[in-house]
Amino acid sequence: MLARSALRTARTAGNARCSIGRAAKRSTTSSSSNAASEEASSPLRLTAAGSVATALAIGSMAWYYHLYGNPLYAMTPQEEGLHATKYPWEHEKFTKTFDHQALRRGFQVYREVCASCHSLNRVPWRTLVGTMHTVDEAKAMAEENEYDTEPNDEGEIEKRPGKLSDYIPAPYKNDEAAKAANNGALPPDLSLMVKARHGGCNYIFSLITGYPEEPPPGAEVAPGLNFNPYFPGTGIAMARVLYDGLVEYEDKTPATTSQMAKDVVEFLNWAAEPEMDQRKKMGVATIVITSALLALSIWVKRYKWSPIKTRKIVYNPPVGGSPQNRGQ
């Protein structure tokens, strides 16, 4: 009798808990439905909030553009010079490489014309091997120059013939000597000139071929400067250096002004970026490998992950009565 009364008491308490839980769920559901109905019944608030957020976003963008959007120019368009013409350089295409015959001709133009004033301090002789010259040709050119050796036992520095590991020598010993020989103007190093100037190859080609016969009427050129519309300020210390027939190419290519300019610009592009051909090859290999991995991942997802993701797990409870019935 005592056990039956205790069991009835437990059942009564369980039923009370269930009724309290159902009441709480009903109250929560009713409160959430009331809140949703209140929000749905006030579309004006949502519209106003969206309008305010949109206006705030547009206003912040306009304010940012007002502060930082307008570009500031250090010079007027007249002082900045003409923008270089865009030329269809073949080596700039994704699947194209340098024309190595043009590189050889461009290096010849540099040695016979540009090297009298400009240096290539970042280009060693060894980089010419296999690109535009043979080993013997590069060695012969390097041995034409003398370089300092290490100090001997008496502290004296002697001279030695150049080696492939040496860098192409500069035409002047220091910047002061270069300025003194060029009326105070310092000829820049051409190793990275294509990368250092806005417009790259187009700018350099336009610059060295853009010297007019006479300055246009009204153009003021300072003493010691030459008029060039592509140079900032239009006054440049370097005079025109390329003329038809100035260089005699080994391959008998007609040495016109535009041909020499094109060849030397392509050579300077190689000097600034000698790894370009290898980088393009690596880019193609990367695309091939990435596409193969993409296809593999899609097939793995299709046949491995997709069945696992879309499977249905069903729980079947054990057959039998409830624990309470089994306890009676």
C-alpha cells in the first residue's frame, strides 16, 4: 500500500511538471507571435530604418570621397608632359616571351650609345649567357674591362680583367664625376628604369623618339636643356641620341630610329625583369595544376562527400513497453 501511494504521488508530480512546461511553451509561443505580429504591423519603422541606414552609407562614402577622392597633382598637365602612347609590345602578352634577337640588338645599342652616360649597376655579365650571348662572347666583353682586386699583403689594390661574375661597370667613378661631365645633371642608372617610370616601355620609347626638330612656338626651354614633350616639365638635359643608321646591326636589320629605340627598350625591360619568361612558365604550370586539383575536388565531392552529406539517419526506438509499465 505504501509503495502504491508513493507511485501515485510521483505520477501526480510528473503530470504537474508536464502541464507547467506546456503552459510555459504556450506563453513563449504566444509572446513571440505577438512580437512578430507587432513588427509586421509596423512596416513604416522598417522602411524608416532602412532609409536612414542607406542615407548614412551614401553620406559616409560622399564624405570619404570629399576628403580623399580628389587626386592632387604636383604639376599642372602642361608641366607633367604628354602621356606616352600605348604600343603593342609583344613580350608583354601572357603567352609570349622576349625576342632574344631583339635583346641582343638592344644590348648593342646600349653599349654603343647609352653606356657612355648611363650605367647598369644591377646587371652582371653572367646574365647575358644563354639569353643573348654565348659564354665566350660574354667572357670576352667582361675581359675588356678592369676591376679592382682584393688588397695584397702590402695593402695595394691591383687591377684584373673582368669575369662573368662581375657587374657591368659604370661609365663614371662616382656621381660627382657624372655630374661634372654632364653640366650638373646626373644620368640615372638604367637597371630598373622600365619599372621606375610610369608608363614603362611606352614612356621610354616615347621619350627617346619624341625629340622634335625645333621646340614649338611659345615653348620656353631653359639654357642647357632640350625640349621633349614627354618629359615632366618638357625640359630634359639629355639631347637626342638616336639617329637613323647610328648602329650597324650584326644581323643586318635596318637601324632606324624607331627600331633602335624598340630594341633598347625591350633590352631595358629584360634588365629590369630578367625572370619574366620563367615567371610566365610558372604561371601556366600553376593554372594547369590548379585546374587539375579543382576537377579532382569536384569528383571527390560528387562521389565521396555528397552521399555522406545527403544521407538520412533514422532512429528506431527499442521494441517494448515504457520503463514505468515495466516497473509495475
